[in-house]
Amino acid sequence: MEEYTLVEHLTELRKRLIIIVMTFILSLCIGFGVASKLLNLIKLQPTAVNVDWNVFGFTDGLLIYVKCAMVIAILLTLPIALHQVWLFVKPGLSETEAKGTFRYIPISFFLFLAGVAFSYFILFPLMLDFMSKINQSINATETYGMNQYFTFMFNLIIPVGLIFEMPVVILFLTKLGIVTPKSLRKMRKISYFILVVIGVLITPPDFISDFLIIIPLITLFEISILISSWSFNRK
């Protein structure tokens, strides 16, 4: 464990932030290079087959292109960003804690990908189907464009991917002594309420969609408590 002055901390933080920003810019360039191929691949998926790829404004295509490139950049930057965060807090950890927390990087990245996959392959199609049935029940003419389809998709998969980071975040905070299993259990009721609100906000107003997102969120929180207890007892 190393002792740093405030100036050294700020200098180290600046260094880590610069690396993260530069990685994101480089990843964004890569994203712009492959965005069109990814968009065409998504176009072939079952959820997009019945959607006409119309644009209703001159900037719609550009906005979707940029959003897709940014999602790719986030995916590519995430492991590097997590590694930089670990390097920043490493001087304040013992050798055992540093080795233990280093394993959080691949786990965290895997959980984010799992959240993105869950939202895209399971939650997203069900939500589209539900909203389509509602529109048909009122005899509405469904005319969607690229902007509506991808904006809805991106607004879903990124938040769900971040929410799936909950277990590793709780484990990391437990390692640092910021939270304990006891404090998490005391917060269970209010945590459930917050998770339910989050689930309702990112899903359409029907019980099935709410259930599909709220149950995994609560399960992740309970898993986080178990992991926190395991880490706390070992410590």
C-alpha cells in the first residue's frame, strides 16, 4: 500500500482519465468504420424484418450511425476503463486486495455483455411485440423508421447492460469496506423499490415486460448480497 499526496492523486487521476478518453476516441473511430456493417446485420434480424428503413429527417441516418458507433466505442472502451480504475485505486490496496480486485475486470465486462444480450435477444423483441399489438388493437397504421427503431433499442440495451454490473460493483465496494452485507440487508426494501422503479421506467407499461426486467434486477441484488457476504467473511 502506497501513500500518495493530494497532488499525486490528482495527477494520477488525470493520467487515467486521459487514457480512457483517448481509448474512447480511438474506439469511436473504429465504431464509425464498422457501424454500417453492424446496422446492416441488425437489419437482417427477426425484430427488424417488418420495419421499413425509412428516414423522416435529413439527419436521421447520421444520428443512428453516430449512436451505433458510440455503442461500439463503449463496448471497446469498457475493459480499458475498468483497468484504469483498478490502476488508480491499486496503490491504496494491499497486494492480496489488488490481485483479488483485478479479477473484477473480465467479470464486469462479461456481466455488461450479458445484460446487453439479455435486453436485445429477450426483452427487446417482447417489448416490440407488445407495443405492436397495442397499436393494432386501436387500428393504428404502424410506420416506423430507422430513428425510432434504433433509438428505442439503444435506450434499452445500454441501461440494462450497466444494471447488470451490480454484483461486481457491490463486491468491489465490499472489498473497499464502503458497504457490508448487513448494510445491504437493511437497505433491501428501499433497494427493491428503486429497482422496481427503474424496471418500470425502461419497459412499456405492461406486467409481462415489467416482470421480465424486475425479477432479474432483484435476483442480481440478492446475488450481490451473497457475494458481499462471501467476500466479507473471507476478509
